[in-house]
Amino acid sequence: MNVLILTPQIPYPPHQGASLRNFNIIQGLKAAGYSVSLLSFAEPGQTDVSLTPLTTLLDRFETVPVPTRSNITRLRQLLTSPLPDMGHRLYAPQFFTLLNTLLEELKPTVVQIEGIELARAIEAIQEQQPNAKIIFDNHNAETALQQRIFETDIRIPTKIPKALYSRIQVAKLDRFERWACQNADIVTAVSHRDAEILQAYRRPGQSKVTQIPNCIDITEFENSVEQGEIVYDLVFTGKMDYRPNVDGMLWFAQEIWPLVKHQKAEAKLAIVGKNPSPEITQLGELPGITVTGSVSEIEPWLNCSRVMIMPLRMGSGTRLKLIQALAAGLPTVSTANGAEGYPITNGEELLIGDTPDIFANHILNLLHDPELQSRLGQNGRKFAKAYDWRVVIPQLVTLYQD
């Protein structure tokens, strides 16, 4: 089977979110014996990809630069275009020219589209290669995600402009996401909840939306040791210009961190992830908080911390950072939203708290109870094994074969 995959960014290094999911899909399909090619967008500085392991996994590897848009263009599109902002974000004529070339030369059996930002490619594929099967791998139920962001931001006066932006996007996303789900042959989602939401967009008689969970390479974390110097009490990892991550950490710093510091004045927190927004960078000025920016590896930061925190109030899909922490044996405190999408049990694999008091109490209990840390860590490792790519990607392979 000849597969062409379209991704919104080069899936290497596979540290976070979509890049981690996409890298595991590529290596899983290659392990199944498929011919896999990739067309992706390259950020500045990513043009030299010849040394990445992707070159050994791919039969063809092409990139185009990430397009840029001025604020004036974004505002004009916001006010006049029926498409959502995510439909414009990665629109580039160069991408579609190269896509048409690859479709003609490769004649792929399957074209897999990773994320709604690339859904406009569906029309080009149908026109150029009408016999190719299109798989739309929707990383989030995007309309539901924007609705949740709107409902969170509208309650905060300083975030009303962002809330109004989300409200405009909800209607546009609903039409666009419905169109993408109806025009793809197969739709996949990362969680059972997202699959149910997206299923409502499918026409009668179309195949059901299939859950393909996010996954990691468990072996990278099985060797994580509990020994060594503990530098931080708490750690959070993620792309730090992503709105749900920014909102979660600002809420934590304003409402929960003071409660923790009141009981444990020497507590230290590391916020680990690339592209910290100005608001996140400012948190580094608070006592005990370190903002790292981009790091080469996540594992060392998990290994030198006692507790992972997931104070997320908005979002969709599932959080790969949660499975990474559990696989590393790191006890975790999360909101219900942060743990959403996983069949996880409060008090068994992690602790859940949705109010500042409960969240802070869970943290303090963990920091003062090594036995609780050990129990949650062991249970978390067992739970994470089901999300190894060697377990998950064969489910996608079965979908291809069917």
C-alpha cells in the first residue's frame, strides 16, 4: 500500500502534540510494510531535514515553508471569509502545487490528512486522484474546543476580545469541520468523546469515526529512574503559546500556586515548553517558578521533578503530556479536563481536582506522602503501557486493511 501523509509541521523531533502522534503513525505504518511519503510544512530553521530519522522511514519527503499572514489579512479573512481561521492558517499555493505533483507521481492508495488545518487538501485529492482513499485524522473536535474556550474566556473581562474571536470561529468551524468529515472516506479521532462529537457530522451510511488514541514510545520512559537529584517539586510541559496551556498555567499561578507556597514556601515549579507567551514568560519572575522555553528532551525534566501538574480548563482530544508523565512513573495532579479522553480513575492512576483548594491539597498531600507518590507512579506506568505506539498503530493498520 502506497501512503501519502500530509502534516502541519515536520514530525521531528517527536516531543509534543501533533509531531509526536505523526511520527509514531509514520514509524508504525513503515513497520507494517507500507510505502510512506510525507508532505509537510517547515518552520524557519527546519529546512535541513536530511539528518533526521524520518529519512530512513520515508520513501519521499517534501516540505514547503510555513506561510505568513499579516494582521490585516487575518482581520480581513475573519470578517469576510466563510472559512475559519484554521482553514487559512496553512493555505499556500506552493503546498498545493507540490501536492498535485506528488499525487500524479506517487498515485497513492491512501492520503492521510493530519489535522483540520490541512482539510482544504481534500478537494485537490478528489480532483487529482479520485480513487485514492482519504483519511482525515482530526486531532481535536475543533468546534467543540472553540466553544469551550469561548465559555471559559467570556467570564474573564480581560479576555472578552479573545472570547468574541472564539465565538466567531465556532460557527465557521462547525461548517468547515462538518464538510471535512463528510468528504473524507475515513475519519479518525484521538478519544471516544471526540469520536462521538465528530460522528454527528457524518452522513447516514458513512463509516463510523474511529478512535486511534495518541501514543508514545514507552521504552523511552521505562528507563526513567526515580533516583537522582530532585530539582523541582512540580513540572508542567507543553507548547506554551497554545491557548489551553497558557490559560491553565495562568490560572494555576494566580489561584493555586499561592496556596501551595503558603504551606511549602520552598516549592519550585518548572514550566517546560517552546514559544512561551509573554504572560507565561512573566511567570518566571515569581518566586520558585522557572520558565525554560524550548528544550531538547522532555524526559530529564520529568525525572528531576516530584509531581506533574495538568491544570487545564479547556481543550479537546487527549493530552500526550499526561501519558508521558504516567509512563515515567511521575505522580500527576490534573483537572478533569486535563485527563479527559482517557479511561482513568481518580485516586488510582492520578489525582483530579477542579477547584484551587482541591488541586492545591492534592499537590501538598503528594509532596508529603512518598507512599502515595510510589503507588500512583506504579499504577501510572501500568496504565501507560496501553498507549505505546506498538499497541496503538496496529489499530490504524487494521483500519487501512479493512
